[in-house]
Amino acid sequence: MKPLKHQPSHRRTPVSSAAPDFTYLSPHGLDSGIRRNDEILLAFEDVAFRYPDGNTGLDGCSLSIVRGSRNALIGANGAGKTTLFQHANGLLRPQKGGIRYAGRAIDYSRAGLRHLRSEVGLVFQNPDQQLFSASVREDVSFGPLNLGLDTETVRQRVTAALQAVGMEKFADRPVHNLSFGQKKRVCIAGVLAMQPQLLILDEPMAGLDHAMRAELLAVLDELHARGITLLLATHDIDFAYRWADRIHLMSSGRCTSAFAAAELPDNAETLSAAGLPVPGVVELHRLLVTRQILPAISSPRSLAELIAQLNNTQKDFQ
Amino acid sequence: MLIEQCAYGNRWRKVAPAAKGLFCLGGFIAAFAASQPAAAAAVAGLVVLITVLGAGVPFPRFVRVALPPLGFLLLGCLSLAYSLDFQGASNDFTVLWLPSGWAPIRQLAARSGAALAALLFLALTTPMIDLIALLRRLKMPEVLLEIMVLCYRMLFVFSEALHDTRTAQAARLGYATPRLALRSLGSLTANLTLQIWQRAHSLHIAAQSRNNDGAFRFLEPEYAHVRRDLTIAALGGALLIGLAVGMP
Ligand SMILES: Nc1ncnc2c1ncn2[C@@H]1O[C@H](COP(=O)(O)OP(=O)(O)O)[C@@H](O)[C@H]1O
Ligand SMILES: [Mg+2]
């Protein structure tokens, strides 16, 4: 992996950006969804998996993740999101079909899995499932130590990872004294310390209040700016539309469709077929366009953007 | 949880755990080396004083933590004070009061008190995570340490799960009558057993996803003045032992 300096992102970076240790940036600069390179980092090809008790986990799922992009995976409970993620990390092995990482079929040997898991980081939905050391620093050090790195490197990585999620002050705290949102961030740090290329988060927003969501989002933006590819599961279509470059829909083990988030307004039927509503901002914008209050040029991705557009139009009128 | 709060909130949090462990060890040796009960009592008093004044553990809190073990100590003394005397083949026996006088009881109480004070000093000034790290450095077998780490962490996860399930049951009147309470307790146990099993499994998966291949390795914390702390602790421990042995 060539270490390459990344252009500073225009996105807000509230978390300290002094991170000397994250020099493993993707060579593909990528901002606000404009792809300069469409290298597929992770590809599922018709993957099927059935749990031992007969439950269908995945049922012919195909999906691809472009390097450096932000991806939202939307699906109802039981759609197979967690199962899909565990496949991406090599925890589960497809019974049919195949998975490619960086163009190569996953190698399920010991060494192969080791490599895969250092490249693909998985943050579990329930932080208590993932955190099992007593102190924050110890827990974050767990992954890099498993990679066989020396103590000094691990120490640096732990500090950098805790900084990246804004938890450096809590390094010597016991895990059980943290709030839910803080535990989540420690989980992310624990995976970041392994310096993955692809970070997968299973329903990261679940159970977080508004402020904690905003904090987590800031962390994710920061990671994206550093070139890390992001894939997260969510139920929230409004959030997915606002945040993601690409949206993947899933239902009953199938990856039913995928489209660029910017093209979501044209995919209203796909959404409703999956039982999902069109984001409120899209409907509102459509209405404003039909009423000729707004020009039909660019679709806003969030209410804030829509309001900004409205304000600008007001100025034009005056 | 009280111990936890003290361990994280005391003035000597940043002192090297090795030093605190050394001092505790000094207290232990002093407790057993004490020639007279008065000497052991003096050691106990001194260690308590150091814990309260030096490390800044509030005295009422210290007493609350010390009460349960003191209760056990009392029980132990009582069992020494009485003794049953069976006489021959007949079935009657007599209860003897103080068969061997006060001396062994005083000895036991004072020594145990001193040892308890030393142990509480360590427990109240050093968080569990530091103790585990210390034991690791002392080359305690990895397996035992892993079990300790997991137990310690699971303690909190399960007390939470237990609390949640109990509350949910109580909210639906699960503990309204003794009969219902017994029933609820049963299903609580069953539920927790299942949860433990599931947790263990998901923990294993999570560890695997972070490339774990069996052994648990963690980073050890660093302390600023290990040498200095150790010297002071060694001096303190020696003082205690000297006091215990030297007192007439
Ligand atoms: N460990 C398991 N054993 C058996 N069936 C499972 C297991 N985990 C998930 N499933 C089943 O697989 C399907 C997909 O589950 P999951 O991947 O957890 O969905 P999601 O994460 O989207 O909610 C569900 O029908 C679920 O019941
Ligand atoms: Mg899930």
C-alpha cells in the first residue's frame, strides 16, 4: 500500500486531525462522491449462506463496494445485514458464490484470513459484544497486538486511534464506566488501530441520541477524509441519502438493488418495492419544484441543504 | 462497586501498582511476623491511617468496605471461643467457653486485622485493571489472567443483564407474591444461562474478527516514577515489618 498524502477534505473535521500514524491513506482521493477511480474493493458474487438451523442468512447476494466510497446498506431486521458483514470479515464462509477483496478471491487459510481481517475492520452492533478487556487502552490494543506488532508501534496506534474517535482522555478508564456512545467509539478505535482499508459498521446509529449521532458522524467523516472505505448498516433512509455515496438495499437475504445516492429521487419505485419511504426532503423538493418555487437543478440531500437553497432563491427574488 | 470508585478516585491512582503491591506485601509479612497482638494491631492501625490520610480514601467508605470481612473475622473468633466437648460414648456434650483462654483469639484477630488492612489498602488504591497488569508482569499463568479479565468484564455485563431482566419482571408484577417470585427467579436463571452462552459465543466471534488466535494480549500501562515509588514502598513495608517484630 503506497502511503500517499490525501487532500484535506472540505467536510468539517471537528476531531483533531493530527494523526501521525494514519499514513495508510488510499491513493484514490475521493470527495463528495466524485469518483476518480472505480476500483472495486469488495465484491460479493451471488453469495448464499444458510445457518445450521435452516435459517436463510444470505440468498444469492451480489454487491460491490468501491474503494474510498461511503456505502449505506439498508434492510429490515433479519434481512441479512449482519450475516453479510460477517462474510466480508471472513467470519462466515459462503456456501455458494464467492467473495473478492481487492480483486482477489478471499483466501480462507490462516494467513489469508489474518490479512483479510487486518484490511476489513468490523464494528459490531452491540458494543458489549466487542469490548472484553477491562480498560479502554487495553481493549484498543487487542487487535494490533494480535497482528503481531511490537509494543511501541501498538502504543502509537492505540493513541492515534483513540484520538481519531475523540476518546484519548478516556484511555485509562474502565470500559464499564463509559456511556453507550463512548463504548461505540471505543469499539471503532479498537478496529481502527488495526488500520483497515474498509471499515464496516453494523447499525452504528442504533441506540444513540441526537448528539451522540452527530459526534459519530463527525468521526466517520474524518475517517472518510483519510481515505478509508466505509460500509454501514442502517434503517434510516433519510440518513443514508444525506450521508452515503452509494445505497444498497437488502431484503430476505438478497441484495435487491444498489444505486448512487444522488440518483435516489429516480429510484422511488425501487424504494417502495422494498417497503421504504422516499426521504422527506426529496418529496418536499419535488413539490417546491412543481410549484415553481425552486428551480429543478440540483436535488438537496438534507433539509439543511433545502433550506439553504430556499434562502438563496429568496435573495434572487429580491 | 464501592471499591471500584475508591480505586479510581484515590490520590494514588498514578502510583505504580508494583509499589502498592510491594507495600501490601510488607503489610502481610508484618501481620504474620508480629510477635504480639498489640504489634499486629499497630500495623493494622498504621496501614489504615496511610490508606485514609495518604491515599485519601474517605474513612466512612473504608469502614463500609471493611465491615463484611470484619463480620467474617468475628465469626471466626466466635468459633474459636466456643468449643464442643463430647464425653465418651454417651450422647451428651458440653459447650466450653474459652477452652484455651483469650490469647489465641486476640492473636488471630490482630493478625487478620492487619492482613485485612494491607489487602484493603491495595484494593482501594489500585483498580482491578492495574492489578491484572501487575500480575501479568509477575508472570502469573496466562490462562488465569485471561479468566480474570473475562470474569471482571462479564461481571458488569451480567449485573446489567440481571438488573434489566429483574426490572422487566418486576414491572409485570413478577415478584408480587412469594409464589410468583420463585417462578420469576426460575425464569430469570434460565434466561441468564442462555444469555451467558450467547454472549460467550458472540465474544468469541468478535475476538476472531480482530484476528485473535487464542491467546489474549493487551498493552500494559506505563507509570512515570516506578523506581521512586518502589523505593518508598519498600521503605514503608520494611518499617511495618520492623514495627511488628521490634515491638515488645
Ligand atoms: N446465529 C444464527 N443462527 C441462526 N440463524 C441466524 C443466526 N443469526 C442470524 N440468523 C438468521 O439469519 C437471518 C439474517 O439475520 P441477520 O443477518 O442478523 O439480519 P440483520 O442483521 O439484517 O437484522 C435472520 O432470519 C436470522 O434469524
Ligand atoms: Mg443485524
